[in-house]
Amino acid sequence: MSTIVLGISGALNHDPSAALYVDEKLVAAAEEERFIRDKHAKGKMPLEAAKFCLEYAGIKPDAVDVVAVPFAPISILSPARWHFAKRYWYAPDRALDALLNGNRRYRRYRERVFGLLRELGIDPANVEFEPVEHHLAHASSAYHLSGFQEKTAIMGVDGKGEYATTFFGYGENGRIHKIKEFYDPDSLGGLYGAITQYLGFEMLDGEYKVMGMAPYGDPSKYDFSRLIDFDGKNFKINTHLVNTVGVRRYKQDGVGFYFSQKLVDWLGPKREGDIADEPYIDYAATIQALFEEVVLKLMDYYLGDIIKETGKLAFSGGGALNVKLNQKIIARDEVKELFVQPASGDAGTAVGAASYALKLRGIQPEPMGHVYLGPKYSNDECIRACEQHPENPKYEIIDQVPQRIAKILADGNPVAWFQGRMEFGPRALGGRSIVGCPSVKGVADRINEQIKFRERWRPFCPSMLDRVAPEMFKVDHPAPFMTFTFEVEEEWKTRVPEVVHEDGTARAQALKREYNPRYYELMEEMEKLTGNGVVLNTSLNRRGEPMVCSPTDALNMFFGSDLQYLIMEDVLVIKNN
């Protein structure tokens, strides 16, 4: 008999998702936002995502054995609740609630999960319910899916789970051991998120925009050390300035932020609009440098000996999506290989909770080689979407798709590329992508201005043949998921300038043929035409929208932009200009 585990995340946080394991195999995983078209789907439960997982796997609801969730009760004997209460003394309602009713959020969450299960046709009384601590779910999603056999250092950095914000531990023989946790409000993810808000972006969405802005600024112009009291092994956030709640919050038009009026008095007015100018680019550079310094020093202190022993590190949590930090980690001599969970944010905790539940039942999850875990659509479904669409798109069925599309790209045209199963996690990796030719001057600006409608200074990323990566980058390290930046060799900066960022780096996907043969073949065709087995790749969506999921989503996005070409499986749609 198979063991079937359904992982569910959502409701208490952002990016609700569902993941389904049948024994050791991750059969399906998806984020709710893609189905309901609500970016990050904050506060929602993953009803449509869970339905998809069960339907795709052909599993009836009553066949599910275990439901795992990434939140668990935290004992009053834990230092977590006491730390929270002490540090939030200035918000006594929160402080007392943590002590007297510290698992209220978990209980509320459990009830919403049970409600979701009933909607799915699963009787909560007939399944094993496995609550997993949030940071253990993050840790499992990285360690248990890394494929590492050796003793492995584990790091988790995010905003917060139940109370924990930062996790250091190790994995050995399949078991996860905690070494050190830090608790809310002492959160490095929260600190970065608060400055993200101050810089005019949405917290839990715009952190990568701050990271993209940072290379344009000078981190030496400002000193942000007053934001954090850090001695190399412990840190304490200055909650007079950031990670604020209640009365300390800066408010604008009735909206409260995670920074205070004192921060505004110190640094000047909150940034507004789309312009990346001084001093804000310097602030972005400064917070990025501070974040890197603190995480690296904590990593050295708590995990240094383990990393020196085996060279293996698994990293998850929203902070693990900071690709510039990851570049610094890989540059360490003692780090032989870094595995970053590709869905490191809270979406990935559905996979983490499920994989942790599997391990408790003696089943080792298989390594995560790819993230093509969402829905796929047939040519007939793509044609039906075209025929039902109000724009009456002109379409044709083509053969030799990689060859035809490579020619369009080489001629300087971006193409919406909708192929196979949708990706799980925040990165488009050749399932739901906009692709372009990275040697065509101005193609990145064109996509930014006419298609994505996003800030000009945001970088675009290269997807490449796996054999090209060691030639293009100064460091040879696996890069399947766009979770790292690498310094680009001088020759390649001129060969593919449209995917090289301001600081001479690129956030790369080095693809193995077995995981996405058609996308691989597209790059092979590009190599024949341009000499470079590389494409510019960005997610198939417009600013503020989730990545597209279905053919109808793709057509809506296509007709809401200046894109001229859309390929959905073998169905080519060309605008009638």
C-alpha cells in the first residue's frame, strides 16, 4: 500500500500552496495564486491547488493518509513565547496574548485546514493530521530534498513562523537537529522587509526589487548599524525603528507599516513611484550589505564547523531567495555545494511539511531535480481557449516548435512560451516564460516597457544549456533553479549583454535536457543561430499579476501587452498587425 501525504500551507500567511506525495515521489505541487489570479493570495486557503494535486495524481480524497501543515503548537515552556512577550512589552495586547493564548493562531489555522479538507471531500477524522513547526518545514524542504547524503548544515531565514524567525541546525542520517533559533521581533527577514516597505515596495513581494536596485547604489555612504545590535553570535533588532507593531508604526493614509516615524525622521520620506534614485539606491545597497554580513557571520558561528566537515549546506525560508547572499555563500572555500529550496518562501512549506511527515513514517523523499509540478494542457485545450477568447486570436498548429521559435527570437522578437507543466515556486524556468534573444540590443528594455510594465532597473535572467554554464561563469556550481547569481566571464558579457546585471552578474538557470527537453532544444537551436546556447527568460505575467497557469491566462496576458508571438504547446498565436 502506498502512503499518500497531502501538504497544505496558507491562511496564516501568504503564498498558500498544496503538495502531494505518493510514497517518496512528489507528484504535484502548486500555488493557489495561479488558479484564483490573486498574487500571493494572502490569507487564503489552497482549495484550487489541492484539488489540482489530487486530480492530477488521480487520487480520490478518501485515499489520503496524512495531511501535514507547516504550523504547530509552541509550548509555554519554550523560550519563544516569553521572548515575544518581553520584546513586545509596548504592545501589551500582543505580549499577553503570546503568554496566555500563545497557540491561538495555530488552533484557528487547524480549524481552517479541517474546513478545507471537508470541502475537498476528506473527513478530518479519517486522516492522520501532522502539524510541523514552520521552520522545521522550511528545513525539511531543503535538507530532505537536497539529495545530500553527508552531514548537512541547515539554515532558515524568513520573516517569522509561529515565533521563530531564523534557524540554524544540521541534518544527519535523515534527522534534523536544531542548534539555534531566533524569535520575533528579532527577524532578519522582517528587517529586510521593513526597509522594502520604506523603499516603496510591498513586503513579502518587493524584496527582490530591493536586491535588484542595490547594485546601482553605494553601501559605504550610509551606516545602518543602528538597525541591529549584533555581536557575531546574537542579534537584536531595533524595534524603535523597524519590525514595529501597534503604536510605533508609521502610518500613511490609514495604513500601518513595519517601520516607525523615527526611521522616516532619520532617513527622509518613504520612497514613492518607480524612479530608482539617490538616496534610495544607496539605502538598498546598504540594507543588502548589512543582511549579507549578518547572515554570513551567523552561519560561520553556528554552522562553520559542520560546513568545514562536509561542505554541504541546505538553505530555505524567504531569505534564501536572496540570490546575492547565495553568491557570497558559494564563494566560500569551505562550501562545496549549496542547495536552496527553489520555493524557499512560504509556498515551499507545503512540500516541507509533507516531506517531514514522510520521514517520520520512514520514507525518504526523492531529491528535487525539477519544479515542473503544476498543470499541463493539451493542444486541444489550447485551441479551445483560442476559440472561446473574445479577441478571436489567429492561430496555427506548427511542427518543429524549437526551430520556429528560435528563428523568431533571433530576429529580435520576444515570445510568450507556454509549455508543459507549470513551475512551482516564484521562478519561471521554461514552463511559463517570456523568452528573448540575449544578444539583441534593447530586448530587455522592450520587455520591461511594453510587456511587463515594470521598473527599468529590474534585471532579466538567462536560461542556458547545462554545458554552457561552466564557460559563462567564473564559478562552476549546479544552478537548476535560478537561486544563485554568478559573476559573468568578460567574453560572455558582450555575447549576452541583455542578461547581465549592472554589477556584472547573472541569475542563472542551467538546464539539464531530461527535465525540460523542448526548452533545452530551443536553446540548442539558439546556439546554432547565434552562437550562444542561452535565452533571456522572465516570468509570463504582467506586473502585479501571478504567473499564468492556463491557456486562457496566457491569452489574457498576451492581449494585454505588446507581445506579438505566443506559443502554447504546438499552437502559435500571432497578433494581426
